[in-house]
Amino acid sequence: MKTIDELLTEGVAGKRIFVRADLNVPLDGGTITDDGRIRAVLPTVKALADAGARVVVASHLGRPKGAPDPAFSLAPAAARMGELLGSDVAFATDTVGDSARSTVAGLTDGQVAVIENLRFNAGETAKDDAERGAFADQLAELADVYVGDGFGAVHRKHASVFDLPARLPQAAGHLIATEVGVLKKLTEDVKRPYVVALGGSKVSDKLAVIDQLLGKADRLLIGGGMVFTFLKAKGYEVGASLLQEDQIPVVQEYIERARKNGVELVLPVDVVTSTEFPDLKTKAPGHPHTVAADAIPADQLGLDIGPETRKLYASKLADAATVFWNGPMGVFEHPDYAEGTKAVAQALLDSPAFTVVGGGDSAAAVRLLGFDENAFGHISTGGGASLEYLEGKTLPGLAALED
């Protein structure tokens, strides 16, 4: 995989460099609520601009249905990028139309432009190779060189991620090079004990990675909504908690495999419950109760790991040499149910281990709960991509950069 450092050594002055970033930031109306993904691509954008390149940044945002939708415009991201760079960033109001062509043509050496949301064109996400390829051909006309730096999208076989690199000289940006380097530390010659903390709502989203980790990790800590399928698989009643009954047989098999493989599978000993899901908009006080994990009342739903489990999980992380954390331990967006996620984040900070926060809600929780991002070993920008890499899957965006 060619890196941006090699590209810069060859010289990029005057060249149009297409940077496939991940600017899929959360928006409240037109306000960005977390600019972490914009900041993550800045080292690549700045290095290219400082070297005299004409930088064309492209990304998706949300899930528009292949047509323009103002709710998913990248205009706020372009404005924020300009603020962070301390220079004007041009914005094209389409992807490959008149605005994109004229905006790119108007760039001078060292200038940066952002083109509109790639998913406003149906060709970006098309299943049909020819349709995707046709869109990639149009994108290729805007650039001389391709730099892949949108790690959060490399697991997608999309035109700008998979097809476009085949049409231009290409290299991996700083972010992708860093992300891949970190993931290799989790899969090749891992320092042990290797502890993985998994949370999130659905156990079905994590089954494939658990399947892989049962042969690689020394210890698995389970939390979040997915834990109630594990508790049910052990014969516990889970009340009104989130439950995927169809996954119980698979989970039972994994529990048995963990025992046979000598992998310590750690489940909560207590949980925080309520009779109703909290209001995340108003943050109105909930009605939290702490109960034993094997004694959840029928009218209660679990919303966080309990205080004894927080201590237990912290102790299980304390002696680790490598930690991967993906998925919150509870409904961290509400203060009544954020303590479990806080406890795991703090345990990672207190541990001498190499710690990796696996993107998505875990990264959002770190920021929302006020932790210093730089205190962790690495915070990934791609939760889904990280999981698929750990599952052993081939990621289209990485494969395209290696060809």
C-alpha cells in the first residue's frame, strides 16, 4: 500500500488530489455536534495543501436516497473544515456537475475544496458495477491522484471507495495508515493479556467478531443491550430488556466455546434498570434501580451495568497489555445510565495497556462524557470498519489501495 509520505516525496504541487474522507458527522439541524471525523482527516488535507496540491475533498453524510437532500448537505462540514484549517474552503453544490467542475477548475496551488455529498448520486452506492463505474469515471475527471483517507467507509464497496482508486494513481492517507497499523496490533503478535470489551444494542451486530475473538482474546467483557441475550442464554430472566431470542442458541454455543478455549467471558453481576426508556432529548430524570443480573423484575428493562459490575470490569482491565473496546455499556446519552460506560473509559485510562476505542458510539461516548481523547492509545474513526477487519473480512477500500 503506497502511503501519502511516498506521494509527497514524489511531489504534488499543482496536482488535483482527490481525498476520499469520512465527513459523516452528526448534525443537529445545520450544527455539527461532534467534529471528530473532520479533525481526523486534517493532517492529510493540510499536508497536501502545504505541499502545493489542489485538494478536492469528498465524502458521504447520512443516508440520502441517491438524490440531493438539504438535510444531508456537506456544507456545514466544509465550513468547519475551513475554520479548523484557518483558511477558506471552497464548496461545490453538486458532486460531478457544473458546480463541482468549476469549483475544482478554480482552485490554485494549496487551496482546498469540498464537493457535495457523494450519496446525492445513486451511482455512489449502486450494486450494479457498471452504474458505480460510470460515476467513478465522472469523479476521476476531477482529479489527477486519489488519496484514500475515509477509514469509516473502507468496508463499503462504493464508487468513491472501491472503483475510483482503480482509475487514478493512488495512495493511503495518514488516517488510514494509522488505523491499519493499530488494527495490526490487535491481530498480529498481540501483547497479552488481550482484553476486549464489547457493548452496543444488538448481539447480532457483534456475533462475527465474537466468533473470531474466541480464538484470539484472553478475556471478553460484555455490556450494553446485547448483554441481555447472554444473560437469557444462561437461563436468567431479563424482564423487558432488549432481547434477540433468535440469537440465544448461537450465544449459548459461544459461551461453551469460551469455556473450552480458556477465554474468560465476563458478564454483569448487577444492572441498572427502569420501567421505561429514558428521554434522551430532554434528559428528564429517569427512575433507575440497581438489581442483581439474575433478578431483573418482569416490568423493568436493563439500561446500564451496575456499580458492582463496574468495579469487576475495571479489575478485569487493570492487568491487560492490549485492550479493544467497541460499544457503550449502557444508554450513555442519559446521565442516569452513563456510569457504566464512564467506568470502562476510566479503566482504559488507568490501565498501562495499549488501548483502542473502536469508533462509533464508543468514540462518541468518550467525547460526550468529557474524556481527553489524546489520553487513549487510539480512537478509531470507523467502528464498523474496525469490527469487519477484526472479523477477518477483506475491506474493499483497503483492497483497492493495495492493488
